[in-house]
Amino acid sequence: MATGETGFSDLVYDLISVQYHSLKAGHDYGQYVRDAENANEEEIADFFRTVMEQDAERAARCHRFLARLSGTEKAGPAVD
């Protein structure tokens, strides 16, 4: 399995990347919900809540995959 500069597999790097971006987006969406609520646009606020929930689930799935790969050959050797 290919490893990048970090010593971890590309797969682990990819999962961490998706997890990070999902968590970051989820944080940002909280502001979007408030903006929509302040504009009295509850339907749009609900849309942002749904998107936030989807990103939270995406981050959780990445976490489960990372836990499954952790300590296995598929994760790649960590650089000491």
C-alpha cells in the first residue's frame, strides 16, 4: 500500500482529510444556521442543519474506519 510523506498510507491520509473537512464544515454550518435564522428563513436554516448532520455522520464514519485500520498493515508504518 502506498505511503505518503507522513509514513501513513494514502488511505489513512484520505480518511483523515475527509474527517477534518467534514468537522470544519460542520463548525462553519452553525454560523450559516444562525444567519438563516436571523433572516427569518427557517427552511434554509433547516437545510443547513441537515447538511451539518450529514457532515457529522461522514466524520463519524471516517472515525470508525480509522479505528478499524489503526495498528494494521493497511495504515502504514508510522514514522518515529
